[in-house]
Amino acid sequence: MAYDDVLAERVRDRLRGEASVTEKRMFGGLSFLAHGNLVVAVSGDDLLVRVGPEGTHDALARPGARPAVMGARTMRGWVRAAGDALNDAALDYWIRTALTYATTLPAK
């Protein structure tokens, strides 16, 4: 699966100053990790966002958000944000939310 290069660059721009963040091609897209923990991934035209189990309910109430499904499995603690709903404010929110959660996890 190809991923949206423009969205990937927008995410990259927002994470550029984060020393702990690396990027890696995974799951057919481009993933961004903090201390080895997946934060967000550009998948197709969408953004896969790590919100944590406690944040899933609130995240799904946001415009363009839906459960993240991989194969037949719904991924607990993750949502998929529709690319067409990712204006600058929304993208900032998702990245900040995901980065905040991911940095609470032990480094890998």
C-alpha cells in the first residue's frame, strides 16, 4: 500500500524538533516512533494514531476518526484519522495526543 507523501511530509515537519522521534517504513506506510514506540503512521491517505486504551472513546468522537482495524482485528488504543479531515489544527491535535501518550511508555 502506498502512502500520502504530502501527509507524511506534514507529519515530518511537526516532529522534526523531537530528538527521540525516528521514522520507519512499516505496515505498508511510513511510521513515526518515539523511543522505539509507534506514535503515528501515514497509511494510505489516513493517519493511524496511537491514543491509548483510555483515550479511544474520546478520540472516536472527533471528526474523521474511526476505529483502527488491521486485518480482522480492531486495534485497541488506536484510531484512524481520515486524511480529508486533517487540516492543520486536526493534524496538530492528533500528533500531540499520540506523542504525549507514546512518551509515557517505556523505551524499547
